[in-house]
Amino acid sequence: RYTEWAARDHGHFTDPAGADPDGARKFLDELHPRVQGDSLLRLSPAETEKLLGFYGVPLLRSIAFATADEAVAAADELGWPVVIKTMDEHLRHRLDLGGVRMNISTREELLTNIAQMKQSLEPYGSFELEVQAMAPSGQGCTVRAIEDPLLGPVLSFGLAGDAVNLLDDWAHGIPPLTDTDVADLVRAPRASGKLFGYQGLPKANVAALEDLISRLALLKDEHPEIALLEINPVLVSTTGVTVLSADVRLGNPQRRTDSARRAMRD
């Protein structure tokens, strides 16, 4: 297998159009003073959206609400139909547990769904809620990038849900990644067949997914102070990708243990 791997075409490195590493660097430099000791700084939704924007990764906007009137105003601003979801990180993707309600088209539907959601979530506690515009339906995927103590940047990809949560069906790569590396990464999970017309389903726009992963890999490779970057989920439809939620946490670059390991791009 190694002989076959060594003899194959390994592709080439590409710089995604519209990426602004210098802008991201200046923005991260402004955040560094807020990182204390060994603790991680979790970026706010607005800060996360701004950072991803430097690499051409749009985040589907959401608006938190506390009252029914605020929810209606948020839906009017974002555009109907909308989704409501809990902001709890463990329940926000759980349609089966009542953490998400989709395709809400009117004020009356919105008020009814808010009341029903609060009732459904009552056994788990009290949570803040948010409104988000409806995204095109597609296959949910997860992209996670970390700063490994030994390897430095590591990017992981899998299909969201039970595939990664229960079966640990991840594929891993070490940036920098060539276009061939990214293509291999997308096809490596056992569940990846769901992106390619599994059981007659429409084929997903894999090219758009590969472009997204290339951008995230470059972001992680160029900014080692990003201790964690998680996109969960990103919906891959027949027409493109939509990032619904992102979590970014910064660490203290002075306390890294990987000897600042970075691979050189040819």
C-alpha cells in the first residue's frame, strides 16, 4: 500500500479564492490578550462569523430571542420560513428530542412551535432559543480541526449524527492538504457513500464540500492558536454547502507542546 501511495499523484496545494490570511491574523491578534493561561477562549457567534469570513466561509445567521415578539421580529429580519432551535450544544441538533423545529412559515406557527418546544425540552432543563433561516435540505456533515500536542494541526471529517457520535466513523488529515488529500478525506468515512447517491438519493455537491474543507484546513494550518474549530453541522445539498453552526476556541500559543511543528508546502 505504501508503494502504491508513493507512486500516485498527490495533487497540488491551492489557495482558495477570497481568503484573507492577513486580515484573520490581525483579528486574532486583537483577541490574544483575552486568552488567559491554559484556558481556552470561546469566540462569540459574531466573532466566529467574522473569523470564518476571512476565509470565505459564510455562517448562516441566527438570532437569539427571549420573548415571542423578539422571535417574530427575528424571523421577519431573517426571512421566512425559519427554524427554531435550542442553544444547548447537546440538544441543538436533536430533532428527535425536540431541540429543533423546522419549516415554520407563519407567525402563528412560530408561536405554537415555541410553546411546544419549551414543553418538550422541560425534562432536560431551561434553555435559550434562537431563530435561523431555513437552509436547503442536504446531508449533515461535521468538520473538526484541533491542535494536537504531537502532530500540530489535525483536521477530521465525518457525517453528522450516529456515524461519528456512536460509530467513531471519522477520517483524519494533517494540514497542509492538497486537493487530492481533501478528496481522499471526503471519501474515507464508511458512511461517505451517502454523499454519492446512496440508495437513489440525489448526489451531493461534493466539490463545494471539498472547497469548504480546503478553506478550513488552510485556516487551521495558518493559525495554530486555534485550539478547536468545529463546524457542526454543515449541510451538503445538491447545489452547495450551508454552515449552520460553528465553534471556535483559542488557546495560548506560548503554551503549545508540539514544538511549533508545521509542514512545508511545495
